[in-house]
Amino acid sequence: MAKIRVLVVDDAVVFRRLVADELAKDAALEVVGTAANGRIGLAKLAQLNPDVVVLDVEMPEMDGLQMLRELRKSYRRLPVIMFSSLTERGAAETLDALALGASDYFTKPASAKGMDASLEVVRQQLIPQIKALHEGARKGPAPKAVAGADAAAPRVDSGHEVRIIAIGASTGGPSALAEIFPRLPRDLSVPIVLVQHMPPMFTRLLAERLTAQSSIRVQEGASGSLLQAGQAYIAPGDNHMAVVYDGTSQRLLVHQDPPVNSCRPAVDVLFRSVAKVFGAHALAVLLTGMGHDGVRGCEAVREASGRIIVQDEASSVVWGMPGYVAKAGLADRIMPVSMIADEIIRRVQQPCAAKR
């Protein structure tokens, strides 16, 4: 099998060499070239024809955002993974990059953590991302949205009204959420709880951007917060978020129990709590993402007679999380991301329509 061809673009010569050398140790990868800034990187694209680009954000002459903007004019589906720093500026630039069409990102370890930490990030995060994104890009362009497919194990609609929407996402999630949230109405009659795999700061900035783009207010969840209709709550980075019932109302619990599926926040933690508190009145939505976080949570939702929608393979950046749920026969609907907002609205309004 042909190796995955990788171009590494970073102005820091030591970090650039470290990443290139570590990638080259993997038998499935080939580092076909490196570049010290975006201008050189663009020139090498046509020469080297890489399968994946690993791109730093802050560089002289032409930074990563400028290169990404130019790259996307000619290479619409080429996977691009951004380097970013774990800072306020780095988080904002990462979200800018995702909006410009970056496939994913990873954060550079702080320099104080040393070379070992950097190598661990490359091995545990970057290499799996490269492989997953390359596999996703081989699917070719997503077709135009068609009617959502019924799942492998369809169920007769129970008629239970939806009282909460729980959403889980990872790789490609910010773009998927940016497509869904602007289509949701201001008067949505239920709350939304959300897990997006992201570090601290990133989730707060994502909440602010989604709020600016839509009629729904999105905020980071906090322990004790009362769930309110028409509001969305995102799990803060490096914290699990769950829904609890205090005897009179449904509230949020934010905590730092150990990671689940190597994730904190984890979709499974949120979905299980939603299934326990809301039972058949829960609607779970699992979007694009690498790994299998969310499968156990969806099992709990289904056992409680709740409903499950998953994003389809064609519109997912990586069909890991939703793919596992779909293949397990847990999903009620498998849909392009462009249709999910309308499906959410339909299911929330369904009991009202029946009463009328």
C-alpha cells in the first residue's frame, strides 16, 4: 500500500525536524518535504503533491492562516492539520483556521515540557489524525444532501416529546456545529447540552462564535446551572459535564473525574446522564469525530427509549464516532449535516403538531 505523503510547514527548525523525524518512523507515512513558512509551503504543494499538510499558524512572510486561505482555492479537499499554541490567541487562530477549511488541529506542548512531551503529542495525537483524515479524504467529495437514511434497526416512533437535545462532536465538529446552530430558531422549546472535544479556552471561544452566528445563546456549562429552553451549554475544556435532577429541576454538574475514552470532556458521560434524567424524552445527536466516544452513551439513550441521530459518512470529516453508532444499529436516522437542524426542529415540534 502506498504511504501517506506529508508536508510539514513550520518556521521553528528544531520543532520542524522533530515532527518530520517522528512521522518518518511510522511505516505508513512518508515526509515528502518541509517548509519554513507559508509562501515556501505553497510553492512546494504542486511539486510534492502531498496527501496531508501539517501547518503551523504563526510564521514569518506568510502565516498559516494566509497559506490555508490560498491553499483552499485550488485544493478543496486536501487534509490540513494546524499547529496551534495553548493560548487565547492560539485558540482564536485555531477557530479561524477551522472556519477557513482546516480539517483539524493539535496544540503544541509548552516549551517548558520539553522534547519528550512534543514527541508524545506527535505519536498519540498527530499520527492518528493524519491517518484518519487521509482515509476520510479518499472517499471523494460529499454528494448533495439526500433524504436521511433509516438506521439498521429502525423503531416505531414512541410519540414521546423531546425535552432535551444532547450533541457530541470531535474532529470536524466546529464546522458541523456552525452549520447546525444558525438554523435553529430563537424560540426552541428545549435546552441543548453539548460536548465538543477541545482544550480549555477553545470551548469558551467556540461558544462565543456559535452565539454570534445563531439565535441560540451558547455558553460554557457550570455546576448548578439550571437548564433553560432555547439555551445551549457546552462542556468546558478538560471537564466532564453531566445533567442531574435535584428533585425539582434539571441542572448541570461539571467535574474532573478521570478521562473516559481518553477524553475529557467525554460524550459518553453527558449522554449517559441525559438518558438517566430524561429517558425517552432525550434526543441524542452524534456528529463527525475520530474514535468511539459516544457509543456507550448512545446505548444508554436507546435503552431508555430516547432517539438518536448520527451524521452520515459522506458529510463527516472522520466517520469514527457516528460510524460506530450507525454500525452498531443504535441510530434512528443517519443524515447529512445539512439536514440535521431541520430534523431536530421536526422532532422537537412533532408532539405540538400532533396536538393541533
